[in-house]
Amino acid sequence: MFDAVRNNKMFAQAILGLIAITFAFFGVESYMNNSGSANEVAKVGDTKIDLQQFQQAVREQQERMRDQLGTQFDPKMLDTPEGRKAILDDLINRRLLLLEANKRRLAVGDEAIRRTVLGIEAFQVDGKFSNERYEAALATQGRTPTGFEAQLRQDIVLQLLLGTLARSNISAQTVFDRILALQTEKREVSEVRIAFDAYLNKVTLADDAAKKYYDENSQQFLSPEQALVEYVMLVDQPEERRASHILIASEKLGADQARAKAEEVLAEARKNPGRFAELARKYSDDPGSASKGGDLDFFGRGMMTKPFEDAVFALGEGEISGLVQSEFGFHIIKLTGIHAAKFSPQAEMKQGTAARSFAEAAEKFSNTVYEEADSLTPAADMFKLKVVRSGWLGRQGDPANGPLANEKLLAALFSEDSIKTRRNTEVVEIAPNTLVAARLVEYKPATLLPFEGLQASIETLLRRQEAQAMAVKDGEARLEALKNGGDESSWSAAKVVSRMDSRQIPPMAVAAVFRMDADKLPAYAGVALPGIGYGLYRLNRVEAGATIEAASRQAAQGQLANLAAEEELRLYLAALRARYKVEVNQSALESR
């Protein structure tokens, strides 16, 4: 069965890339025997996807996007109807594929999982599997070997299933050659642009044109509604620390030599602390951080091996440790930053009970916000939080507004009930373990801006629109004349374009140029160019595309495989949705 994937590698890779479900992976048993709950968001066949699973998927995707985008990440990217639907669709698609795999009795034995894990390079030291590195690597992601191997088992099962789909795909070489020929075909065209601004002095507006437009399009001229808001935020974020390190690997030199070298580097680092990054680049055996001057970024407890973690959390900021020995060798550590813990409803709570404690605090917080609906002060007092007052803000989220940029929270603030009663909003989770409740303090409704201040700009808009229409009308008349044999235009110098490189003509003209019939030349086409006027195009000649180099050809063939895979997958999932009934609980999804 594994040959099905191996022998159709390009297609299989393409189709697997389209299953972008790297969010929350649950064991096969939880997918096949899910008993469900009252808060299910979807039902796939006889199995259910509950709210907890969906929320976990959202959190996983948020963390992934936060890692990719850094400070540019905004949690509201996913807190939209489109974002929620995309995540749920991915969960449903994976569930469909797993149900089908289960029906076909596709399974992966323990020995296959063991061989796969042993062969993963990230878990190896000097080419050999290291159980210590395996567990440490998973721990940095908050995962366990059991959970990882369950996910791996699912992924291989899906590869087996999709391998059958790969075998069914036939991408004829002649089809590819024809598509590539079309993509590389070159067309020599000349152009005439009829600029709309040449018609501006010919436009005459009716005396009441601007006022009529203002009255008929009043929604365009509303000042945005605004509100002053106060809010309280409950955050549970454990302390994080940023460190750089220099690793002298013991397996590379032997324990005694590694220690001796590490002591020499440590002495140099303490003598010149400002050169720590330089020393890391020069001496460190950690391939992941050496090029970055040893920087490991911020991390919390449980993400590093214990000796390393203990040393980091015992340092003061800017301090350099002594030698720290771990299974990887000897570390020299410099603490470069501290993110202090934010809020603990019970300051004494231990790491093992943190999640439960925060859940209990969140419930109390939510209940207090709801029960004391006329003020946020009781909830703030209960957890020793600060009620924060905003400046004027609008319905549309602005990242500069911090917590108040959240789309769901803004929708609650600007709802009819909130405006009327000024009661607390519901509690909204704007990020993992970050809850916010708000209330509207003062409100300014949207108002229609006076016509007098807008008349000149409206008249300018109308003149431009009428001039554009005149340019299009003249352009279409000239195109008709060209097609009937008349050609009095002053054409530009010839431009050679292809579907792969059409930068010399406006994007709006590309389709028209490549639709022209090349059997009888010259051929003519015209297209309206908004904000420019109208473009006339004469096709002078067509030449076959040149042979492209092997790497480009392979890339193009890969793109074609992706397109074929996308269509095959779409049809396959549509068939599975017909086979296994899918129901979505829209109200549960929207209230997540």
C-alpha cells in the first residue's frame, strides 16, 4: 500500500498539501467513537465534532499564525464567519477522510510507526535515534510521544487513502505540453490608450447633479458612529523567559574534552559579555540557534529539558550562567529577557492545576460580568483588575485599539441592545487564556455630513465618471472601425507579452489580448480601463514559446499537478459529503 504513495509522489504531495488540517489532531478512537455532546458544532456521519474540539483547532491555528507572523498577528483574523467556517470545513474534511479510511479498513501497525519515528532526522543525534531528543523536541511543542504517534498514525492512514486517489489521476503529457505551450506563447501587440482626462472639459453637469447623487447615495456620506468604552481584561499568562546559549556537544568531543572547551568559552563570555552572540556563532554546536547568536526567543516552563530550564529560571536578566549539563552537552546560558506572569486568580496555583484554575476563574469572571450587568467594577474588584477607559473608537477594528480591535467584541459593543441599555457585553476570548468584557459609556451615532462641504468633491467624481464613459464610447466606436478595415490610430511601439509575463500591458487588458483570434492578423481588441480610459490593442504576430529550462518546466508541471490535485480532491470530498451526511450547527459555531 505504501507503494501507492511512493509511485505517485508528485501528485500525492500536491493533494496532501491541500489538506491543510494541521490544527487539533485527536486519536483515531476519538474520531470513530465520538459520543458527542449538546454543544456539538457539526455532525459527520454518526460522529460529532464538539465545541471543545473546534476551539482547540482555533487555538492551534492561532498559535501557528502567531509563530509565522510575529507582532503582525491579529487574533481577529480567525474570529470572523469566514475564518470559523474555514477551520470547521478542514475538521469536517479530515473527519470524512478518516471515516472513509476506517470503512476501507486501512490501518498502520505499531512497527510501521516505530520505523517512521526512528527515521525522523529531528529526533536523531549523530545519525542515531535519541529517545531523549525525541521527548525533548515534543515537549517544546507541549506534546507527548503518545499524542504524536497517534497523529502520525492518522497521517499515514490518510496518505494510504489519498494514494488511491493519486493512482486514479492521469495527467497526460500531451495535455501538459499543450498547456505549457499556451503559457509560453508570445504575442506582439501594439496599444492605443484613450485617456479619460481628455474628455473632462467636455463634461457638462446638470445644476442639481451633485445634490441628486448626494441624496441617492447618502450612506456614502455618513460620519462613522463612535463610542467611548471601558473594559476589563482577564489574562492568564505564565512567566516566559528569553535566553541565548552556547552548546558544546559532549557526543562530538567526549564529556571531558567538551567540559574543558566549555569552561574556556565560559571564561571568554564572562570576560566579554557583549560578545556573547559572536561567541555563540563561533563555538555553539546547536544548529538551530548558533546562526542567530544563540537566541532561543521566549519560552515558558516545560518547553526545555529540566537542567536547562532550571538554570534559565534561576538567572537574573543579563546574567550568564555557569556550565549547565544536559543530555546534549554543556550549555552556557545568558538570560536576555523576562515576560512576567500576567494574572493568576490564585497566586499560589501550581503548574499542574493552572488550566483548571483558570477555567474556574473564567467561569466566575463571566458570571460576575453577567450578573452585575450595569458595571464592570465588581468583576474587576474580584480579581484585582483595572477597568480601562478607551478613547473614541469606531465599529471597524483598528489594531491600535489593542483588545478593543476584536471583531466579536466590537459587534457586541455596537449592538442595538448595548447602545440602548449600556450593559456589559458578554465575555469574549480574544486570544488563548485572554478574556475581555466591555461596556459602552458614551455613544455618537453615525450622522450625515452636510452637502455644502461635499459638493465640490461629488462634482469632481461625477465629471470623472462621465469622462470615463465618453472615453469608453469613443473607444468602442474606434474598435468597430478597426474591425471593419479602418486603421487611423497612432499605435505604440510593439510590445511582446506572454501569459507568464504580461507586465507591459494593464492587467485588465490581458484576457482580451489572449482571446484575440490569431488565425487572421492583424486582430483587434478593446477594453475599458477604469481610472485610465479605454485601451485598443492590435495583435501583430504570434510566436511559439521558447523551450524552457528543465527546472522551470518541472515547476510548471508541479503547478499543473497541484491544480489537478485540487480538482480531484474537491470532487472526492464532495462525494464523501454525499456518502456521509454532514450537518453544521450554525448557532453553536457562531457562539463559540
